[in-house]
Amino acid sequence: MKHLPAIAAAALAAATVLGVAAPANAAQPSAAAMNSEAYWESLGYGECTKYELPDGADIVWLPATAPSQQFSLLVLKAGSGAMANDVIPYPYDDGYAYLHSSGKDISHYISCLAPRLS
């Protein structure tokens, strides 16, 4: 039981550090911002490309990547509103099919490539 005060002090110190590091009431990005490659690139997802699907698509397939790269993010856009974007970190590539969770046609998607993690 003598270790309890040390553990409590460590927990309090960790909570204090986390509290300082976390933004207070961070505003959610606008849907328009999330529909931009630059937004995701600024968050460190690598080089992002946006693909417009004027006729819509119910399925998106990602191609194979070079051995030194991997997809770090896939954003599927269907419909509008708060649930319009499905954000998929580290999606599978090489023919894996993606559908939007709403079942609606995908109007565009953004895929991001980054160096492959070891």
C-alpha cells in the first residue's frame, strides 16, 4: 500500500499532461474542408488524391501499391450532412471493394498514400 501515493501522483501528472495537450472544445472541421485533399494531407496522411465520380458508384476498388507505399486513408463521400464521409484509416488495397455505410452512391473519394510502415 505504500506505493499507492506514488501511483496516484503519477496518474495525476499524466492527467495533467494530457489535459494540457488536448485542445479545449476543438471545433469539428466543415464538410467542405473534409472533402479536400489538402485537409487530409495537413493531418499527415501523405499524398492524397481526390477522384470525382460524376455518375456515382456503389463500389470503389483501390489498386495495388508499390512495395514501398501503402494507403494510409480512404474517404468515401455519399450524400450530405454529418454522416456523408466514411473515413477508413489504412484500407486494404489490390482489389478490395469499399461501399459507403449509408448504401448511397459514392460521389467522390479521396485516397492517401504514405511510405509503408515496417
